[in-house]
Amino acid sequence: MIGQDVRYAFRSLGRAPGFTLVAVITLALGIGATTAIFSVVDGILLRPLPYPDPSRIVTVARVSNASRADGAFAAADFIDYKRDTRSFAALAGFRQDIIDLTGGIEPIRLITLETTAEFFDVIGLPPLMGRGYAESDRASGSRVVVISEVMWRQHLGGDPQVLGRTVRLNGVPHTVIGVMAERLVHPQKVDMWTLAPQQVPTSPIPIEGDALASREVQYFQVIGRLAPAVSLEQANADLRAVADRLAREYPDTNGGEWAEATSFHELLVGDIRSALLMLLGAVGFVLLIACANVASLLLARGTARRRELAVRSALGAKRGRLVRQLLTESVLLASVGGAIGLLVAYWGVDALIAIAPESIPRLGDVQVDPRVAAFTLSVSAMVGVLFGIVPALQGARPDLVDALKDGGRTGTARAGAQRTLVVAEVALALVLLIGAGLMLTSFSRLRAVDVGFNASNLVVVFVPLPQARYNTEAQTQFYTRLLERLHANPVTQRSALVFPTPFGGGNARGGYSIEGAAEQQRSERPMVQINSVTPGYFQTMGIPVLRGRDVELSDTRDRAGVVVINQTLAEREWPHQDPIGKRLTIGGGLLTVVGVVGDSKRSDLEGVQQPAVYMSHAAFALPFMGAVVRSELSEGAITAAVREAVRSLDPELPVENADTVETILERTTGQPRFRALLVTAFAAVALVLAGVGLYGLISYTVAQRVPEIGVRLALGATPAQVGALIVRQGLGLAAAGVAIGVVGAIAATRVIEGLLFSVSATDPVVYSGLATLLLSIAALACYVPARRAMRVDPLGALRSDG
């Protein structure tokens, strides 16, 4: 019986190729777009991480009463938590670092994680080759390294004898003991993992006294694996108990602070989760509009089939039999649309990956696999029933007397159902349009943020130093001599050195206190951004010096500490006063304000301006500085000039290619751009589908009302009056859809409020402008069939109704 229904459905759809083609294309677009977005959501949010029992892997972050800061740990705190907690099978510290691979024709810069010995016990993933390191390697003082599969293939030629091979990292020999599969991502791609020589990762800045006893300098992250049968809540209670003890014993450094464990998966995808779910909801709206469109087409087609269905009913076909037959046609349409939609999804996923910013995690896990194919089949079956059930129920109960008469009229129920579907399409389309409008407005305002410096003709070249070969004094000397060479070259004459580089991802922060203010615990001190710069940095960047002076090479550690502050810090701490000569403490050092500069963004366009201080690199040396060069020459010429200067000082230091600050800013806005682009594309499709749906309904209505229009014209109505009547009825439906859509948008856009920048989720300009646009499209969709109604021949219409 089912086979007979399917064969009949094929013949029936084949007799209406135009209808079938339009319906299949509409469904293929809706199902294909939904499948593509679901593939991204599945790969990033739903698919388990490629580790054994990944739900037991957690990150442990430092939290304070004042703020979450960056969650970094100090050495002594980590050692205490590791010793005193019982909830973890393993707990490891790690810090990202830059390492130079030397010994080849050209030095190569690589990204590494320096970790404690327990790191691979936490991850639990066996290496592709060899082994991970262990505590015994640290105890013996072995210099060992585990390399990534990518590094093994790209930089070591896929050497099958790589285990035991010696590589020079920052000039120090290391033995390769393992190759880790490419799927290990933590939380970003790295080239290798090195073992910390002590119980904690190496500090990037000097620590006075015993480094392992320090509770002031917080610089590395912590990851752990929960012990068997221990829940996340139990682990957090255990961590809190240790934190309470540390707060009592060390109130100055640990008061008001504790540690908190969260899912490792959440660390990877937390920032993108809401955006992906929003996109899935948006594409779901497109699918609903596509279903409504096809349902409307089926209702219209049911009119043409009234006689056929009436004959079958008169010959004894039960209503259930007719419903099943009509639903079979709907599901068949959806299945064909789904099959083509799956092909669309394959293309769509490739396109999404191509335009997605690199900051989106786990893109390598996104694919159209059997899980996604099963999702597509399920969606196809569901939408087949969804858009087919109403037309099937209405088509299966024809009015036999009316349907079997020549010129029988359509029932009002079918037209009413079509009007309802069109109103729903318009409402859904407006919700999507408003969402897209808000996203575009948000992105536009984000791009227009004043960064506080002149980004044009400004390039950055990263010039980090290996700590194994450069101590603090050597770092200061190297960067001083590098700056001299850059200034001596006409290509790089307008240059300076800075850490962190503008929007380069680096970060240095610390709590501060004002001289003379009440003493505060570390956790209660306000935070300030710390920058290490060379003289001329503000001039190179185009940041105005508002008061006082620039930093100088003579501002060394040996002199009384001095600092330049930004306008936000000056206005916050010394409103209506001259801050020059005022003093503040950062990290135990008393610093005198010698200058005030304009505010500038360094890493976050969306956040409020933070207090910031600038210290001479001679007083605050960090091995991660970059050169900022203002020049109209190409990036290649600037890279060559910087490379020449660096190689004249140290031939083993690699120099990366220059990057324009404008390009860096483009990458910074990658995720908002990605969201705005996709939602706008979905909204455009929804707008077209809604317009087509309204056009189809009005055209169908005009065709059914030809006799009535003929009577109106015969009784003296002008063609303009007839056209206005048709347009007015269509716009009435559109206006109803717009009214419902505005209410729906007010509710729906609350979900994306957290993704918006400098625009309200109920912005009246966006709402009114897009409602007007949709009504204009609706008017255009009504105008074409209205013109057809205006050209109706009254005599011909009356004869055809006779």
C-alpha cells in the first residue's frame, strides 16, 4: 500500500513540474541552510572532546571578590591546592610560550605550552608515537619535549625515527619523546609541549626570593581531571575549603580569593555558544518560512485537484486514505528537498569554514557526517508532515456537490489557511530582519569605535626573546640596541617597541593602590593594565601626551620608579587635580606619575576603557615585545628591515612577517562580522520567501476572484479602484504580520542582547526602518497581481462564470 502511494505521488508531482521544482528548491534551501548551521553547532558544541572521559576534565581558575581577573595562579597557591585537595586525579599548571627552533637553515618560531608533569595525565590522550612526560623526567632534570603531529610532518619531515631525536629549542638541546595527534587542542593549537623544570611553569618575569613561595605573581593557568565518582560541585567545595584556609593564613595576598573549577569544554566554547545557538534559531526561522511557503503552494494546488479528490471520494475512498496519499506527496517533496539540501549543506559547511574567523574553536571538528545526515533525514520527515498536514486535511474533505460542478468555487477555509500562513511568514521574516538589523548596527558601531591612536600605515612585527638565553638585563639591552638600529634605518625610522602589541593578544595587569589611601587586600585592589614601552611610542602610535613627559631610557629600575598613566586613571583617582607628581603602588613598587596620555584601546573594542600605566622597558622588561612601525612602505619591506636589525644582534632569532594594525583590527571584529553576515543572509532569504509567499497568495486570490472582479468592473468600478482593493487586502495581511513580528522581535531579540554593542535590542530606528522595508516589499509583491486584476475583461469574466 505504501509503495502504491509513493508511485502515485511521483506521478502526481511529475504532472506539475513547475510546482514541484519551486517546492523542492524552497525546501532544499531551508533544509540545507539548517543542516549547515547544525553541522557547525554539532562540531563545536555537541560533539564530545576527543579525550577519554572528557566530561571529567576541568579548568581551575582563581576568583576574587573584586573580579575574576584572568584566573591565573601564583606558584605557592598552586602547590597548596595540589597538595591539599582530594577531588582531582591529576592537577597540572601550564603557560603558553614562544620558542625558537634553531639548527636548520632558518630559525623557526613555534608556539609551546610549558606544563607541569601531570599535564598528559589530565588530558588522558595517548600519543600517536612515543610517550608523554612524567614527574621522573623532571626529577632527573631531563630536557624533553612532546611535539605535535603538524610540527612532526611540517618541520621534521615526518621522520619515522623522530623519537630520541635532539632538537634545539631556544638554543637548548631537547629530546623528542612523543608525537601527539593533531586532534589535541588545548585550548588553542600549539606546536609542542615542554616540561617545566620546577613544580610550576617558569615565570615570564623575575620573582624576588624563592619563586615557589611567591603568592604575588600570578602567571599560569591550571587544568585538572576529576577523581572517579567526584562531581564538579564536590570539587568546588574542596577547593573552597583550601581557599578559606589560605585566606586565614595569608590575608594580605589570599583574602577574598578562592579557586573555582568549570568544565574544560565550557572554556573552549563558552564565548561562541550563544552566538551559534542564535544562528541555529535564525536558520530555524528560515526553515519555518520555507515550510509555510510550500504549505501555501500545496493549498493552492489543492484547488486545482478538488475535482480529482472529489471523484476519488465519490468512488469510495476513505478520508484517511486521501490524507495518507496527500501526506505521502508532502513527505516525498521534503525527502527530495532534503537530499538536495544535504548537498547544499556540504557546500555550505565549506563556505562557513572559509569565512569563519580563526578565533572560533574546534572548526576542524565541523563536518557533514552520518550524525548530521541523520539530522537532515529527521528534519526532512518532520517538515514533510509539518507543511503537509493542513493541506492534506483540507484536501481530503472536498465539497462533492460544489467540486463536481463546472466552475465550482474554492472554499473559504483553504484561503483562510493560506492567509494565516502568509501572516506567519511575514512575522517570522520581520523577526529575522530586525535581528539582522541589530547585528549590522552593532557591528557598524563596533567598527566605528575610537581606538585612541592612528591605525593607518601602522604595522606590527613581533620580536620575542627566548628566556633561556636572555635574562632581564639582557632583554633590556637587546631591545635598546634594536631600537637604535630601527631608528637608523629610513624604512623603520618612525618606530617604537611595546608589550603588549595593539590587539596582539598579550596581557599584563596588576592591582594598584594610591599613596595615602587606606590599605586594601590584594583581592580588593582595582586593576590596571600595564604596558612596557620604549621612548617615542606615543608619537609613533599617535597617542597624545596630555601632561608631563614621555618615558625615557633613563627611567630604569635603579632610579626612583616613574610611570605614565592614561586619562581614565588620572580622572578616576585624581579628578580636578594635576596627577603629575602623585604616587601609586603596583606590585610592591612605589611609582611617581610623570605623564598623562590619551586613552587608547589595546585588546577589546567592546569593553569600557580601562585604567592603564606605561613604564619604560628599561624599568619593566618583558621578553615578548613587538615593534610598531609607521611607514607607507609594504609589510614585506618593513619585515625585511626589522629582520635585518634583529639578525645583526642575534642571527638565531626568527622574525615573523609584519602585520598591519588595520588587518589586526579586522581580525578582532571577526566574530561579530561572522554573526552579522550570516543573520543578514538568512534574513534576506526570509524576506524573499515572504515576498514570494505573499505574491503567490494574491495571485491565487486574483485568479479565484476573476468573476467577482468582472462584476465590479461591469458595475462601474475603475481599474485603479480594483487594483487598490487588491493591494489593500495584501497590505492588510502584511501589516498583521508586521504587528505580530514586532511583538515577536521584542521577545526574541532579548536573547541576543548580550551580543550587541552600543545598540538597544528594541532600537526604534531599526524596528521602524525594517518594518517599512518589509511593507514596501509586500506592496511590490501585491502590485504585480493587482495590475493583472486591473486588466480583467468584464465580459469575458462574466461569461466564464456563467
